[in-house]
Amino acid sequence: MSGREPQERPLPPWHPFPLTELLVFIAVLCAGAALVTWGTVRGLWLAGAGLSVGVLAGLEVSVREHFSGYRDHSSTLAGALAGVLAAVGAVTGVSLEVVLVAAFGAFVVGGVTLRRAFPRRAEDGRG
């Protein structure tokens, strides 16, 4: 903790509607249903849906906190960028070596860029 953090988390634009909490709840329900139906195609789809919705909920909080200057989430956001790039590369049939190099490059460049942007935003007091 840097001591520069505001006392309260930034509110989402849809406040007071608990969208993030509902997404987490849906992700938990999907994960539970996936465990019950594991070994079937439905179980696989439920596991994927639960993972996807849970990741989106976590990323929403990370983006909101990072860009408001509340807490630094550079690595998380850079990892998400690299993951999306790797997924797109895999789906489009790009070779594994190219996908790995591009994803690693996106992680490094994105992480450094996001890290450099965070202190300026936190020190400016914007958010």
C-alpha cells in the first residue's frame, strides 16, 4: 500500500445496481452446475460460461480501480490483454511460436505502459 490510496473504492457508473456482484453470483452458479454435470457437453459449456463471467467481473473491478488511481492493476490488465491476443491468435490458426511471442510482447508493453500511467493518475488526484 502506498499511502496515496483514497479511503473508498470508486463506484461503478451503474451504482447502486449491483451488476458486478450479480456477475460473480452467476459465475458461482455456473461453476456449481458445471461440477454437477461434469463429463457432459453441458458441463463443459457451464464451466466455460462460469469462467468467462467471473473473469469479466474481476476485470471490471480491476479496470475501474486502476484508471481511477485507487489501486495498481497493471499486471492483471496486461495479462488480460495477452490472454485475449493469444486466444485470437489460436482461433485464427496462427502458429504457436508467433502467438507466444506476440502475447509476451503485449504483456510486457501493456504492463509497462499501464504502470507508467498509474502513478501520474494517482498523483494528479483525478478519478
